[in-house]
Amino acid sequence: MNVFKLCVAIVSLFTVVSCSNEDLENVPVPDQNPKTKSVGSIVDNSVVAQLLVSVEIDRAIMNEVKMGIDRSVNYGLDEEFRFTDMLSPSNSKLCRMGQTSSLIQKMSDKISSSLLKSSISPSDFFEYLSKNDIQIYWPYSDEWDGETLPVITFNPENGNEDWNYGYKQVKKADGSIGVDTVIVDETYVTKNPVWIINKNETKYEDLPDFENGVYEKNGVVFDQPVDSNMIHPEPRYVFWEPKTDPSLVYSFYIQNMRVYKQLDGVFAGGSEIVVQCAYPEIEGGMKAPVTRLKKTWTRKEISKSRIKAFSTPLMTNWRQDQLQCGLKIIEEDNGDAKNWEFSLGIKFNGKDYGVNAKIPFQNHDDEIVEVVLDRDFINSRKNIAQINTNEWGIWRMYSENGVAYSLPILTDK
């Protein structure tokens, strides 16, 4: 991050070390002139972290944040609780509550009384957090003992650092509150509760209304958590034989995926994996629709190489005339829009044709897999070097760029 901003943040936070309860009411921030500064130039991740440090965190607030984190994970997202959900609990897509967030109320009181009153109003402050998808990210949240106060830190601007300063409130024997300064890195977050202020790369408007049972938005299916032992367990002995009966339905899946490498820095979160499959169609003109599936691995799930199963097929029926499909897997990090453009084979009236296909991604995404798959390969056991199932019907596990997965195709019987 910008060295000046880091120094300002550190100096500002060091001023509350070993302070009293009264001093907590007056945590300073850099002087800002609201006439010349935009809200975005005043409110960055470090300022939000400073505000949280100045608020006395009690068990009710910790439980409130943990509930929001749990609800997010329940819907297959990362260990995150967005401020927009805290600010509008009755309209939340993830965590509906009938009361105003205690944390928001305390933050609002703090702004009004001291912290940013000369720079920005509480309404402008929270509007900025909401519109910019600012959140509390709590890695390894399921390890929390229910009592220990969290260390508060933030994602630096460039997001590439492997450590940052963290700040934790401590109650002294005389009842006063101080703030300890610690170094937060990957090892630290695995052993201590840490709230990281960062920006969610998925816009809130692009999330489905999970609370109303909706799991698809803008053509992206947020594939919901399922028991990987219930759907295509690994290894899967099915004695499967390739079939050529054109009346059979061939459902093509990506299955038993595991992410075994941390693809983002500790302050950015876990890994949001997007799987896209383009396939040729001739109904209504030759075209190549794309199936888009999204699933998230938390940092703990990555460290444990946890297998997750996708319940949504990439193709509901991979017919014999559809000679190929295109598969692209990325870890989503946003950026400028790009496209992978290619051609897919299809047979029509006994002749082979090529259909133009396009799969979008972004220039900051981690590109994991980009491949055109032949249907004959998916069904093949002929070439030991190009085999998807062996003689026992075990689905081959592919491993590329920190992600392993299998590609089963199932037929009805």
C-alpha cells in the first residue's frame, strides 16, 4: 500500500495504545477537508479499521458478526459479512434480521461524537461502505472460541503484502482499555480471531437473493454446498461403460474439485472458482451457450484440501452430434473484461461444422484451465495417456495450477 497512508494509519492507531476508556472516544484520524476531498479519498480500508478499533467490541457484537459470517458460508460464499447486510438487515440477501446491527449503531455513534465528524457524516460514511462492497472478512472463523476478542486489520491497497499490523483491544485490571499491536500474517490468522476490512470483488447487485431461495444471477449459478460423499464420491467404482445409444441422456459434470493452493493473499480471502463450459447448439441457428458455475473455498478448506462436489451439470445432455465443448476454470479476481474465443465442432446432416464460441473472463483472474474437450475423449479408454475413466470406471483426477477436479459424464439407465 502507499507508504504514507500506512504510516498515517499506524501512527493514528498507536495513539490508542494503553489508553483509557475516555481516550477511546477520541481516536484521531488524518485531517481532511471535505470541500476538497471525496468520500472515497477519506474512507479507505485503514480508516474503517481505525473506526472499529475505537469501538468497544463486546460479546453481542462478536456474536452478531459471527452469525453473518456463518450465514454467508452456509450459502457457499467466503467468511464475509458485508456492511450493506448490516445496514439493511430486513432486505439482506444473506442474513435477514429484524433489528439494526449493534455494530453499526456503535460505529455511527463514534462518527457523530468524534472520529470523523469534521470530515464526513455517518450517512455518507455508511453509504460509501455499502456501495463499495466493503466487508468484515474473518478467516478461520469456525475456530473461534466464542470469547476471544478479534484483532482488527485491513487489506492493504495493492493486496500483495503477506503481513500487516493488527490491533486488538485489551481490558486492563483497572478497567481501562488499551490496544495491543501485533503482526498479522497467514500463521497468525490460523491461530487467532482476526477481522480483516477488505472489499468484496463480487458486487452485491450480482448476488442472487439467497434468502428467497434464488441461486442464479446474471447467468451465474452459485452452486450450493452438498456432501461430496453423496455425489460422485472419489474414487467412484461404477463399472461404467461408454454407450452409443442416441436416446440416452449424457449429463456432463465437473466434480470432486479441490483447491490445494492459496491463490490469493491472506488479506484478500479464499478462492472464488468460476467454471465455464461452452457447447455447440444448432436449434434456432448455430450458437454456443455457456454454463457458468461459481463455488468458493475458504482458506481453511484450501489448507485442508477439502473436496467439494458440484451438483449442477455443465451440460444436461452432451449429445453425439456435439463433438466438442470448451472448458475454462478461473479464480476470480476481476479487472478488465477479456474473452477466450475459439471454435467448437458439431455434426449436422452428416457433415462437420465449426461454431464460434466465446467465454468471458477478466485480466486479473487466475487462469486455471482452458481446454477444448472432445466427446470421444470423455468416453475414451482406448489411449492410456488420454483416458477419462479406467476399466473400473474411476474418474480421472486432473490437476492444474493448484486445482484438482474430475469430469464425469453420467447416463440415465
